Amino acid sequence: MATTTDTAPIAAIGNRPQALDVPPGTPPVVEVKGLWSVFGKGSEAFAVHQDLEFTVQRGEMLSLVGGSGTGKTVLLRQILGLARPARGTVTVLGRPASEMGRAGAASRVGMLFQHGALFSAFNVLDNVAFALREQGTLPDDLVRDAALVKLQMVGLKPEHASRMPADLSGGMVKRVALARALVMDPPLLLLDEPTAGLDPNSADEFCALLRELHAALGLTVVMVTHDLDTLFALSTRVAVLADKKVIVTGPPTEVARFKHPFIEHFFMGERGQRAMAPLAGSPGQPAAAPTQTSKDA
């Protein structure tokens, strides 16, 4: 069975976020052990993950990267409790992820979907307030005020509250979706391709917003992204999925040096070199090696 010896993230470089200082012995926010993800039945069954293991410590911004079909979004769904592994355990904030569907548990995890996934029939305010209204424990005026605060937090104005999703730019859709993900003040935020579909300037602005919220709210973030600029802008640590496991974890610049065909293709191609160029030789660059998380990697 693969073993995981994840270490606390190292201080960030340049504009990258810095993981929060946590006392030694603090339990991980997410812990995945011996996970198997199997699709199909009988002779047609195939495993996407085999004995996959990783942890996410409080205050990290961990990026999951891997080739097509390595099950990155499957892992997000398992952390949310929307899918169950064939074997192994997924623990979120000390409780089985399978309990995420129970009353009150959803407030512990916020989810930003790739394309926003706003309710097209609801205006901006009603989209953000949806979870609070469904909970049914607060009067409507407090729900409205909480939604407006979250909209302000993501850089939107009160006059945007009455707009419909069809009237929003791509960047505004992302911000509304982020406000909705944060409306229950969850300690854990999941991001699925957070900058997908944004132009470079909007992507940079959204990354800056996520960094600010991470620091201000003390969030723990797990992110799936294939965009190298986003990865280097946001990640305190990267976990690479390949060979049906997490083969290595560590700071982005160190993971990029790990010897594996996928990593060499992903990080060391033209796009990877361009994304890493501003970090080369930066003061405070991590010296620690990445953590190999599979014995046979």
C-alpha cells in the first residue's frame, strides 16, 4: 500500500499565498487513505485510483494536477460526499465525507464549480442567499444582509444584486459563484478550474481575490486546475496524480523538478517554463525537496 508522509507547506514565493501557521499536531482538514475509485462492473470494471493517499493541512492552498482521466474531479466529489470510493476513507474536518449530506454538514465545505453553475432563474442575490434560505434558520432580512456582505467581499456592488446571471460577464459569474460558496462561512473551499474561461487580466484579478480571501478568512483550499499561471499564483503545495496514485507532493517549484514523464511534460514545456520564469531565483525560494508519496513512483 502506498504511504503518505506529507509535510507542512513551505513559505510562499513572491505573490503566492502563504499557508497559515498551525500548532504541531493539528489534525488535517482533509485526509484520504487507501482510496480506490472503481467504475463499471464485473469484467468491465476499471480503477481510476488505487491506494491513493494524501492530506490537506489547515490553511493550505493545495492544487491537484494530473492528466486527463486521473480522477481529479472525482476526488472533489468524494470530498464533498457526492461520491463514495470503492475502498478506503475520505475524512473531512474529522468526520467521514459521506456525512456531508447531513443537516448542517454542508456549511463546512464551499464549492466553486468550473463554470459557476448559477441558477439561471434566480438573480444574483437569490443565488448567493440560496443555502441560507434553504437552511431556514434566519429571517429574510438577515439572509439578505449576509448575501450583500458576501457580494461586497468578492468585489461586487449592491446594485449587482438584482442582475440575472445571463447579464453578467464571465468574471462576475465567478465572483457571484464564489460569494455563494462562502455564504455559509465554510472553513474548507473546493475550486474546480477557478479561472477557466477567463481572459488573462480577469484570471489575474480572480487569483488576487482568492489570495486575499484565503488570508483574511483563514481558508483551507483544495483546487483542481490545469492552468499553470493559476497554479503558481495560488498553490502553497501541489499534489500530482499519475499511475492511479498521488506520486508526489510539495511546493510547485520543487514538484516541477520531480522526475516523471507527466511532470516533465506538464511543467517543463514552453508554458511551464514561462509560468515558472518569474519565480526563478526568487528570495526565499523553498529548498526542501518534494515528498514522494508512492513507494513505486
